[in-house]
Amino acid sequence: MKLLVTGVSHKTAPVEIRESLAFPEPALPGALRSLKSRDGISEACILSTCNRVEIMVTSEDGAEPAAQVDTFLQQSRLVAPATIEPHLYRHQDQQAIHHLFRVASSLDSMVVGEPQILGQLKTAYGIAKQNGALSGWLDGLLARAFSVAKRVRSETGIGQMAVSVSFAAVELARKIFGSLNNRTVMIVGAGKMSELAARHLRRSGATHVFVTNRTHERAIEMARLFQGTPVDYSRFLATLPETDILIASSGAPHYILHKDEVHRVIAARRNKPMFLIDIAVPRNIEPAVNDLDNVFLYDIDDLQEVVNANLRERQKEAERAEEIVTEEVERTMARLKAQEITPTILSLQEELERIRQGEMEKVRRKYGPASPEQEEAWEMLTRGIINKVAHGPISELRVQAGRPDGAPIIAAIRKVFHLRD
């Protein structure tokens, strides 16, 4: 059985190529049936995300899976070979297993450690399983990839540090407040980054969102996204004492919030902490605000520094994750090699048993029937001899199965004992 992974990713192909090869989820059942029906293809799975498209197949010995996959892509995606060939990568057997484990563990992702890819791979696996495209080796291998990814998550910190500006803001808020449950958020402006930060904050427990904008209709529209409350821009300052976390991304060319104003707000809050996130350029909040007690102001550069530091830490964790993946690949290869050699071991045992039974029969013909005690003695004697004879070759077969250069020795043992292939 051979394993082949053919694909494109954000590392090898521009977005227009990835788009041309992508499989919408409703199209996957038909695509899997078409792929699995091709000569020599035993199992198939298709992973299609915005950053990668990968075709995984197992094939019978002697088949040409690369040619079959290429034809499948050309026919199903209607793309010319010359268009996609420069962007394709192919991984076979052990290299393919290593690649699959790295993808599942988010070591090949655009943002190393992001959790989405594992869920996407599990979805692809589920669809392939439901449509009868997985039934053997690849099925087990994908299940093993999920276990490897789980081990990477549990034994490293690869997914624990915020690596986007919006999520870094949430992590900083958590450090300040301990818990974000029942915290109130105010969004000033309607930028995409502030919307993302607000979404993260809501998921983390913030219960209410105020939204204000110079254009009140836009504030109403954005508040609707969070089941929040639009606030007239003229009442922005008056609402701040109720606000625990302020996200400012207004397009104003000057400060919209000054130190003396925040001083009054904090007094009205009776010095309860307040977290200000200024992700506008130019900045919305006067930097001197940071001098006030119980006020924590971070601008876009501060957040980017947090992100960069976290990325460096993630890279260190990724090095440990790579070691885990390599170790798991070696374990998997050892298991596969052991499975491959099992028929030879069984054949050797059967051949030796055939010889033993043949010699026992000769003794019976020559000396006549034996007593039950004699039969038991002969059985023990001959089985003991056969087991000792078999021990050496069987041990050597298992050792050589795990070595890349072991095939000639395995072939020699087969030849010496006249074993079938």
C-alpha cells in the first residue's frame, strides 16, 4: 500500500490558484466518489480550506496515484496542467505521514499554532468516512494524526499565546480584570479591527457592548451585530463611567479623549480599573492618559509588541512540537513495518510447523502408534526445537523491518526458508 499527498498551500500558490482548486463542502461527496473510483485508488480524503487544498490517497502497489490525482484535478476543477503544476507539492509514504502530522498540529499553518486547521481536517475526515472513501490504512492514519495534534497541544504552549492584535487586546484585558464576565465594552468608530476585538471580548464573557460613531446609522448597524446599544456620539463621554473596556478606532485626525476627561471618568467610577485600547492611526486617546492610576492604555504599537513577543514564544514551542511530530512519525513507521512483516513471520511459522508435522508422521509410520505419554513428550520436544529455530529469524525479521536497508536481509530469510512472498 502506498500513500500520496498532493496539494497547494499559502506557501506554494497565490490565492487565485488556491481558489481554482478549492472544493466547496457540498461538492466533496461527489469528488470523493470520483477519486476513489479511479484505477488503483483504495482510499481518499480531500482537505479544502482558504489556505490549502490537499488530496490524500492510498493506492495499491503498482498503481500510479500521481497521474490519477492529476487527471482528477484537471477534470473536476477544469484547470490546465500547466497552470497548477508549478504550485503543486507531492509527499509520499513516510514524508507524507510527516506532512500530515505537521498539518494536523498546525505547524504548516500561516499562523503557527492556530486551532482551526485541526477542526477542518476532522470535518474532511468525517465527510470522507460518511461517503465510504476511508476504510483502512488512511482511516487509521488520520485518526493517528488527530492524536498527534492533541499531544502537541497538551505538551507544548503552541496555541496559548495571542498572535493577532485583536486577540492580544483580549488577553491584556484578562490580565487586568482577571475575568471578563459581566464587563461592559464601548466601541468608538466602526473599524474592522475594533469589531474583531469586540467579538473576542464577547466570547470571553463581556456581557454588554455600547457602540458610538459620528455617523449614528453606522453605530446602529454595528450595535446590531453584538445585540448591543448604539450611543449618540454627543453622549459618548457621559457613557464612559459605565464602561470597563474602551476600543477606539475612530477616523478623527485628533484626540477624541484627553487626560482630564479620563480623570473625571475614573473619579466617577470610584477608581475601578478601566482598559483603553487605542487601535486608531492617528491615535484617538492622548498618551498622557497612561499616567493616571487604574487606567491602562495600549495603542496599536503596544499590542503589536505583545503579538511579536508571543510569536517568538510560539516559535520556541513549535520547535518542541516538531520533535514530537518526528517522534510520532518514527513510531508510526515502526508499527507499519511490523504490520508488513507479519505475513512473512506467519509464513515462516507455518513452514516450520509443516516440517515438524511431516517428521512426526514419519516416526509414527516407522514405529507405529505411540502412547499418549509418548505423543505428549514428542510434541513438547519437537515444538521446543522449532521455537528455538524460529526465534533467531523472527527476531531478525522484526529488526530489519524497521531499517531502511533491511529489505535484502528479509529477502534472504524468505529464500533460505522457501517462504512465499
